[in-house]
Amino acid sequence: MPTPSSVLSLHQVALSERRRSSSGPLTFHLGHGETALIEVTDQGDTDLLIDLCLGLVEPVRGEVHYLGEAWHLFAYRERLARRSRIGTLVGAQVWPGYLPIAEVMLTPAFYHSGGDVDDAVDAATVLARRFGLPGLPMGTREDVPPGLQVRAACVRAFFGNPDLVIVADASLELMGELGVAMAQAIGEVQDRGGAVLWLVESVAAPAARFVAASHVVRLGDRGLVPARRPA
């Protein structure tokens, strides 16, 4: 059963929208200080898992728990508040066309925490440089090359000390040069007692090669089963 010590738990969850043959129910627990690599080869399955973990949809069967409580028990405002503590790296090159990327990166942290603006900018700049940016990108998506948009999305996901980070972006997986920066950022989340869920097309993804994962599994017709990373 899901326990309060889990950051994220799936208990007997059925992925009814899967287009392949029927799968067994998914039961999985991601604890504080843990990282999971889950190999998912079907984009529809990836999208559904993300929505379930964020509490955006309800499973047909089973329950998804975040920080020890089932998503369906939270009122609307509580869901929003809890969701604000989750960083997501999904659709790294999807940015509003009318706002500077830096503003999009920082606004959620200001809105939910009300912290000091200068301190937030300084912290985000340090994180941006770790991911290979010269600073916060001030241009809109038309002004910033796609590769730099992916790096900016990494900053957006890990900025603000989230309790949970969900990563699922195919363009990131191929950027092996971000492997060390990703491993460092994930390690800091783990050290704070947070957790990271990385949905990958292959557990051999170059960007994930330095990540010390607590769980390495793949989604198959029998549900979540152990997977082996290449040596």
C-alpha cells in the first residue's frame, strides 16, 4: 500500500487507454531521496502516466498518491498548491510566444512562494550556467535556439526546490552533454529528500547515463518489470 514515506505511489493502477494488449495493474512506490528511470516506448503511455502522476486525470482503477495522500481526496485549490511543488520537464521546446523565456521560468516560483525577486534570479542564474546557458534567456522562443530552449526547460524543472521532478522529453535524452548537469541536479533533489521520475524511451539514453537511479524498470505487457541498463 502507499505509505507516507513515499513521494509518489501508484497502487494497482490500470492504464485503460493503452493501445497494446491488456497489462497487469501498475504498483510502484518512489520514496524520498529516490530516482526512477522508467522505459516507456509508447508516447501515449508516457502522456497518460504523466497526467496520472500530476493528478490531472483519475485512473479507471487504483489510486495515485502524492506525498502519502490520494490525488482524488484533494480539493481543487489543494491540488493546485501541491502541483506547484512538482517540477516538470515535458515539451522542452514549448514556450509561450509572447513572453520572454526567463519570465516563464521564474513566474511560477514568484506566484507560489512570494520570495525575493533578486534572490530567485540569482539562484536561477546559477542553475542556468550549470546547464550550459550564459545566463537567463531574455528572448522569446523565436529568439532562442531549440537546443538552448531544452537547457532552459531543465532550469525551469529543477528551479524552486521541488518535492518531485518529472522528466519526459525525447529531445533531452539525446543531449549527452547534459548528462553531468542532470545527474548533479537530480542528486540535489535527492539530498533534499525529494524524488525524480524520469520516463525515457530507452534506459540507455545518453543524458541519463550518469544518473544514480534507485529503480530501473520498463513498462511492458506485464506492467512495470525490472530493466537492465547497459554497462
